[in-house]
Amino acid sequence: MIKKVIFRADGSSTTGLGHLYRLFSLVEIVKDTLDFVFLTHETTTNSVISKTYHKAIIPREINIEDEPEWLAANFLPEEHIIIADGYQFNSLYQKKVKQKGYNLIYIDDLAKEYMYADVVINHSPYIQEKRYNKEPNTKLALGTKYALLRPLFLEEATKDRTINVIDSAFVCFGGADPINLTLIAVKALLQIPTFKKIHVVLGGAYKHIEIFDLEVKHSDKIKTHKNLSEERLIKVMQQCNFAVAPASTILYELSCIKMPILSGYFVDNQKNIYKGLVKEKTIIEGGDLTKYTSSDFKQEISSAINKNRAESFIAHQKNLIDGNSKNRFLGLINGLTISLRKAKEEDMLLVFKWSNDKLVRKNSYNSKPILLENHKKWFLQKIKSQNTLFLIALINDEPSGVVRFDIGKHYSTVGILVSKFYRGQKLASEFLKESAKIYFRIQTVPILAYIKKENKASTKAFENANYKYFKDENVKGSTSFVYKLEKQDVG
């Protein structure tokens, strides 16, 4: 069954737009790979949702308690994965959605709810697994390697930057900025002669007007921006060499561009990101911003400029985000669509193609290219043998790899390969977990995996699939690890 993704978030000038914008980032990462619908409540500020998205609206009269029932009536659970971002999607909501039969990915930043979701994403660098109470099979995707950033920002994260002078500031306090920190910070920057230009980015739900009066008065210095595209926002950031922003997604985006950033928090969900980035030495410590005056901003910014630590901040920011988030997120989603079936004769050529892949041959004990005639004979014998369990792994019904068990009297051996199209998504361990469940329904002897010592990725995949180190062994001249999986260790 091919599954589509439901992206689910709400936002308004009252509640803020953070959850929407964070989910937009994930949409942009995967939209060219997966079919999706963006689902939001009628009370949301819908104008901020891209017109290019296929959108669906939950009627105003449907409250959060009734939503799981409404979902099941409008989107078949067996055909959809829900990715939800928002505090309203609490333990009770998650439990109801799971009971309806949906796969659920929840984007979190508080670690307060009991988690029933299949996957929980929290991109705070401060968060730890022990903070979570969850179901045994709930997978945690934690830290900045899961930063929810749009593709062009991920690309910028891999680039270098040098700042020789600080004279242009960037200011942004999110979608709504309810206490108008934007105005307070800009007034402070105007008092610091170093800054010749101040770029102010306003969110879609920003309702204050004083900043525009200030822009008219100081038109030579202040430039406001609103509803910027990803590309245009990057260009504005690149014109700046200092920033003032809260510890939210905008802070991660600025870290991809790289510059000294004065940051802090004004709502609870920003605290974990703030603490983590202070620990990583990627930002200038601003602390609690709720009581900040222009004098406070002026003092902190002036002090930061005088210390001139731009190079240090940039170095730490470069280590924060590696630009590989797309594959990680695709892996989390694709991992929920895995199925396996027995190999058939018509799979012969596809498996031949996969088996002759350069990386597969390199990691095999016989690294020579395989001849089609030899492969055909071997393949047909294996799929007909009573002593072989030959499985094709499917991602969203698309053949994507092989797991093969050669069954012996006292133990069986396992071999695995993943189609290069899905490499980097960390799916090998998921293939191994699911195939082991099938194997142990019909077999009782343990499974052994032989892995070349230099093949670290494969070793990690088997460890993540609960295989345990058993011994070292020389296999065809290659020093190898042997890992073992017993029936009782299958999750």
C-alpha cells in the first residue's frame, strides 16, 4: 500500500506561526519525493501556507478531541502517515490517532508528554533520550542533525564564511513577536554607531506598526522585509554580519549563514535550543528576553562587538549542522512504509543490478563483478531452496533492497543490501529488524552476520537492529566481526 503524508500544524497571530514554519521546512525537504497534503484548522492564518501546497482544512467546529475521528473519516489510516507539530497534539491525541491505525511522527520541543507516536523529532541540541517517557517502539530522532531547515539553508550550512567587519545587523523575532522585541532591539541598534544598516524581517502574523514609523524616520539605516522567499531570506542574511534573534528555527537558519548572533528566549519552547547552543558556544548569551529594554540590548550587543569573537562563533556554527538532514528525514518517513515479500523469478535482473553496484562489491567477500549467467543460476537456486529465506524489502511498495537468510542446522547467516537510491537514510537496520521478525516465525536457530571490520556503516546497522558482537573471525583473508541475533532479542 502506497502511503501519502499528512503534514498537520496550526498557527495564527494569537498562537504564533512557529509550528507552521517549522513544518514548512520539512515539506520543502521532502515534497519532491513524497505525495502529501498540508492539513490545518480553519482558524489558522492560511495566507502563510504556500499556494503550491495541496491543502485541506479542518472545519472550525471540529475541536482537538474530535479530530482523530474526523481524520479517520476523511483520510484512510492505512494510506497515510501523519506528521504533526503543535502542543495540542498531546498524549491523548497521539493515543487516539494510533488507535485509528495511523503511523504518526510528532515534532516536539518540550519533552513533557508521554509519547505514543512512532517517531518523535526534537532538534534541540540540549535534549537527551532520558527526558522522554514513551512507548517501547517509539523512535527518538534528537539533536541538530534533525534540524528542521529548508533545502537552501542546508546547502549554505556546508559553506565557509569569513567576517572581517561588523556593520550590518539582521533582526527577526518570529511570526508574531507578541511583545514586540523587534522594535526594542532595533532602537538599541540605532544607538550603536558601528551599524550602518539594519535589516528587519517581520513574520506573517506581525501586527505592530511602530517599526514602520521608525523605518520612515531612519530610512537610510532600516529596511523591513516581509513574506520573503527562502532564496531572498538567505540573500538578506548574507548582507548582514551580526544578528539578533530568539532560539527558534530562525536561529538555526542564521547559523547556516554564519555570523555572531545575540540570542535568548521569550517562550518556554525556546529554552532547550538556547541552552544547547550556549553549551555549543554558537551564540552570544542573551538569556530571558521578556524583560529586555533597549538599554539591555545595547549593552549586550556593544559588549559582543568589543570582544570580536566572530571567527569563534562561525567555527562552532559550521559544526552545528552538516547539511545531510534530507536523507535523515526521508529515512524516518520511509522507515514507516517498509514491507517485505519473498523474492520471485522476475526480481532476478533487479537483484543482479543491485549486487553489481560498486559499493556492494567493495563490501562483499568476493569483490569481483558478477556475471549475469552465474547470477541467474545462483538466484533461481536460492529462491527455490528450502534452506534459504530470500526477501525483497519494499519502501512504499517500491523494491528497495534484499535481506537473505541461509539457514543451517545450528545457525543461519544473513546478508543485506540497500538500493543506492535509499542509501544514507539509515534503513538497513529497519530492514534487518523487520526481516528478523519474519525469520523467527519459522526458525529458532540464531542468526550470524559477518562484517568486514572496515565496514563501519554495516556494523552500526546491525547493532541498531539488536545484533550483538559475538567474535572476530578471518573470512576469506579479511578480518571480520561476527554479530549474533537470538530470538529473544527481536523487538
